[in-house]
Amino acid sequence: MKSKGLLRLWLGGALFAMAGMAAAAGFTFQDTQGRQHSLAGYKGKWVLVNFWATWCPPCLEEIPDLIALHDKHKDTDLVVLGVAMDYRSGQQVKDFADQMFVSYPVILGTQASAAQVGALSGLPTTYLFNPQGKMVAYNVGAITRKAVESYITKK
């Protein structure tokens, strides 16, 4: 049974429903190239916000899937934003992203910028917003391209 405003959680590639309503949070980030990214600016597209760190093994495992997801969907229906957390320097994050061939925007995150989106209880943490700007899913732990594509094609 579908419920309006139902928050969903990914676990092991599957989505599970949780009680509660998802608030439509707005955010504005500046990426490492100086470009602004806001939830309002992506109205009409799915927006996946992924919080990660360079030292985090599950974060590193999901980067190739996030690259593939972004590259396939960026011009049509979904954008990926990567928010680096817990880093030594911005240059370290930029160099790492270049080495990993990250094609999606990378943001240098802070606790204050992360709070615009939601709580971080671990890394990686991913939030998914629908084309109307409402948070509809989140996941603590690694995600896959397949799980995200399966979710957005069913909605």
C-alpha cells in the first residue's frame, strides 16, 4: 500500500518503508569548480545527494556506480551531487575526485551544509529527492546504480 509522503530507506539494494513524513528540505551548495547547486535549481529532475569521504571503503565502492548513474541520466532525469565530508583539504578532495574520474559535481561539505539536507549517522549516506523536490528515500551505507534506477523507474 502506498502512502503519500512515505519515507523509504534502502537496505541491501531493496527499499523498505519507514513511518514518518519526508520534509522537502531546500539546499544550496557550491562545488569545487565554483558552481552553485540548489534543490530548486534541479526541479523536474531526481536529485541524489551522496555524502562520502575519501577514507571510507563503502564510499569508494559506490563511486563507479554513481559515476555511471550520473553519466547516463544527467541530461534527462537525474543528477548526482557528491558531498565530501571529513577531509584534510579541498585540494586533497579535488585530486582524489580526478583520480577516480568523478564526473558529477563534488562539494566540500561541512556539518552546517550537510544539515541543509538531513542527519548523517554514518558514511556514506545518500538522500534522494523526487522531481518535485521532496525527499523520498535515503540510505546509510553503499548504494548501487541498479537500486537507484529500479526505484526511480517505479515512481
